[in-house]
Amino acid sequence: MENEILLETEELLQRLVEAVEKLNSAPSEDTIIAFFALVAAWITIAFLLVERHEKNRPYLQISFELVRSTLACIVLRNTGSCPLEIKSLEFSKNFTQQLSPEVQERLNKKSKTNIAVFPNRQWVISFDVNVFDILKKFEVKEVEINYCYSKTGKYKRKYKEKISIDFEEYRGILDYISELDEFKNSVDKLNKSMIRFIDISKIDDSVEQRIKEQGADSQQ
């Protein structure tokens, strides 16, 4: 596919040069039309090359997700079609300084790294703190992440991007999840109580049956 595009590009380049020469020497309506047709073809090929490049480049998506109950975790997901390597991850200091010293040290080491992530795979980084603690105790509830990544291998183009995650924006859904968990716990407790009650009832029924059987035997 790439060779075909290159051949078409060379052919169009030759035809474009010839059209420009004709346009300079003796411009005519046909020459002008042919010239603009070639320019349109060049634009089309340029879009095809850009599209092909975009399909083959890596894409790193960073998001906050509840992958471990309500523990604050950042998920790094490869949404592209080729393996990628994360070169660096830098977290805003005004947020990370509120975390434990151990977590701060671990995050600081990510400023230079080589984490490989394959397509449709993910890497999870935990802040080792409950999201509700961030909402209740942290003054700064937003973390900014600057990151750099590339295709796996040497001398590959590096992509530098950044993202901000504001935990305050998730307060509503987190409260809803918390209420659901409380409701689920209540239902679980009710189920356990009912099971114990049923088991006790079965025991009582069996005892009553044995008493009746013993009474019938004594009458005989």
C-alpha cells in the first residue's frame, strides 16, 4: 500500500511539473484545469498519508477509574494499534505533596521510565488513598499529569501531552456508588438473617417430627 502511494506521488509530481511548465509557456483553459486537478490529487494523497500515519501511531489514554473499590487509581491505556513505551510521567507537586512520602517517592521515579503497554492493555498507578479522603481532606483535589510516550524501539518520535483530573467532578457519582454499596450491604445482611432463620426453622421442624415419631412409638 505504501509503495503504491509512493509511485502515485512520483507520477503526480512529474505531471505537476509538466503542467507548471505548460502553464508558464502557454497558459490555456485546459492547462489550468489540468493543473488544479493535479493539485486536488496531491491534496488527496496528502490526506491519505496523514491518515495512514495517524492509524499507525501510538495513542496513550490516561483516566481516573475505580478499578480497586474506592482507591484512587490512574489508568494508562494503549488505545492505538501498536505497542508504546511511556518515557516519563510527571505529576503536579501541589497535589502529590498531600500523599504519603512513600507514594511521593514512587511517583517521582516515574519522571523517567520505560513502561511498555501493548494495544488494548493498561497499566494502573495507585495513589494509595481513598477517593473520599481526597474529597474530604485534600486542599488540592486536581492533579495535572504531563507525560511523554513513543512507539517501542529506538529513535522513535516522542509524543508529549498533558491531562488534568479533578476528583471534585466525580463527587456526585462517588456518593451514588457509596449509597449503592450501603444498600447492597443491607441486603446482604438481610439475606444472611433470612438464611439463619430458615435453617433454625428446619431444625425446629425436624425436632418436632422426631417428638411425634417417639410419641407414636410409645403408644404402640
